[in-house]
Amino acid sequence: MGLKEKIKQDIQKNRSKIKHLGPGIITGGADNDPAGIATYTLVGATTGFSQLWLLILSTPMMIGVQNIMARIAIVTGKSLPEITKAFYSKKITILMITTLALANILTIGADLNAVAEIFHVLTGYKTVYFLIPITAIIGYLITFGKYKTVKRFLIALTLILGVYIISAIMAKPSLKEVLINTFIPHINPSISWIIAALGLLGTTISPYMLFWQAAEEKEEKASVIQADEVELDTFLGMTWSNLLAYCMIITGAVMLYGHKNLNDIQTLALALKPVAGDFAFGIFSLGIIVSGFLALPVLAGSTAYAVADTFGWRQGMDNKVSDAKGFYFVFVGSLLVGDIIDMIPNISVVDALYYSQVLDGMLIPVLIGISLMISHNKEIMGEFIPKKTHTFFAFLTLIVTAVLSFIMIYQWIKG
């Protein structure tokens, strides 16, 4: 074989790797949804730079957990509900799906409310007038769109949030303080700090992410020999996600630390003032709308995949509605239930965004515990047990979130 032919082969192999990139990047991008943007900004606003080290630690934790989920999908070709039904019990499956649905629907409600609130501020019309149109657009996009088209659309949207990186630089934080808090752990036993930490982990390692990437690897029909490409995809997606989160915390700390009114979504826009000036709310609004349309299909989709697999329904966005009625019913139904939640009066948009992620943090140990149990079952995984590093960080995630949840509940009961 000549040099030219060999180089052509190498180029073709590289192209095939690039074509496979997507699920991990989409999952990472969707992690910075309106709830994520609000949570990271509030973490900075309420705790300053003191949780930057926790976010850095959460990056390998996030990558480890997602790689385990992706490996289960590509080794077995099955979803978690299918596996737990077959190898464990229906009770475990129901517990897992109930946990996921609860976390997802509350986050869907919070995200829909945030997008609708942006349109309310821009137009003056009540948020309720925007909920159904937003839901209809997303439902139409998924129900009548081809998967590959949706995939390209979602990947493109992940790049818009890069404005937070510029804002973090232009905010001119103290480099010394940032570095100290990035590499030296700072722990505050106060309940507000614990809640912020749980919210940070809940939005970084969200329950829906565990199901969505696994479902998409299955839909991509990835094989075991593509495990390296899947790991690269996951690494890129999660690193991009946490880079944005890191910058959101910094801008929140610089621009909003000590600010009294943090319940107003317009206040959160001040985090972008260094880069956008008087146009901060406009850029923030674009980020919320874009991230909402990116994340809501992922949230609803992960619920639909999980429920469909639990009950043995046909599923997947490449199927027509008539061929996968149950799947699409759950998909659209999840969005509609989110709409109903938003119609309950006197719910603060910012509180809904923030505390939905705190709840996610409390639910993470259940889902990770089940995924670790499956991924280390040799009857299921054979020789393809996850790497020790991935297992270590997944187990660390379980321990940290469980301990934080226990401390928070204990302090609530005590105080």
C-alpha cells in the first residue's frame, strides 16, 4: 500500500469517528439548560468562588458516570429499564423510572417557566400565554423531525452559550482567588452552602443525562469496538459543559455576590453585563431560550425512552408517531405536565429552577447505585466491565451526593 492510500485510509477512519460524535456533546450541552444557568449563577452569587473546586471535581465524576452509562448501552444494546426488568426485579425498575420521571418533570416545568418568563418580560404578556406554543414547537420538532436533523440542530445550539466564557474573562475576577478556590477545597457547613453544593452536583450530573446518552448511543447503534469514540464524545461533551458552568459561577460571584434580590430572573442577567453591557438581558434571554429548546427535548426524551423500555413499547425518534404511539405520548405528555405545574400560582421562576436541581442532587445516588450494580454484573457485561477510574468517580459521586443529602435533611429537621 502506497503512502497516499494509507493516508486516505487514516482520513476515512478519522471522519468516521467525527460522524459518531454527538450523543455525548448533546448531553453535555443540554446540561446547561435554564435550570443549570440559574443554578450555577446562584451558586456564585451565594457562595462566591468557594465551590469552584467542587465543580472541577465533578468533571471526572460526570465523565465517569456518563461513560458507565454509555458502556452499558453499547455492550448490551439495551436500556437500563430493559436490563433491570430482565436481571433484577420490576420493583427496581419502577423505582428507577419514578425517580427519573419526578426529577425530569419538575425540571421541565422549571425550564418551560423560565423560557416563558423571558417572553413575558420582552412582551408584557403573561407567561401562561407562551407555555403551550413553546410546548407545541418542541413537540412538532421531535414528532415530525428526523433524528439526524434534530441531532445537528442540538449540537449547533450548544455553541451559543460560549458567551459566558467571554463574560467571565471580562468580569476581571481576582485570579489569585479563583486559583485558590479552584484547587484548594473550601467547605462551609451552613445549610445554604450545602444546598448550593447539592444543586451544583444535581445540575452537573443530572438524572436525565444518565438515560439520554445511553438511549442515544443505542439509537446510534454504536458497537463495542466504538467504545473509544464514545469515550472521546463523552469527554468533549462533559468538559465543554463544565467549562461553561465554571464561567457561570465566576460571573455570578463577581457580579452578584451579596446581591439582595436574587429571586428575579432579570437579576441573573447581570452576570453577562461585563460582555454585553446594556444588552445583558438580551443576550441572557437568548441563552435561556436556546438552552431551553436544547434541554427540553432531552428531558422529555429521556423520560419517554425509559417508560417505553419499561413497558416494552416501540421507541425512538426515527419511528413515526403511528409506530411508536406510547413513546411520543409520554414525550409530549411530560411537556404538558410541566405546563400544568407552571400554572400553579405564586411559584418563583428562580426558586423553581434552583430547587429542582437540588432535588436532582438528592435523587442521583439511587440512579448511580443501580447503574453501578448493572455495570459490574459479569453476566450482563462480560469482559467489558467499566474502567476502574470511571467506577471510582461514579462511586465517589454516589457517596458525596448521599452525604450532602443526609446533612441537608438533618439540618432541616434539626433547625
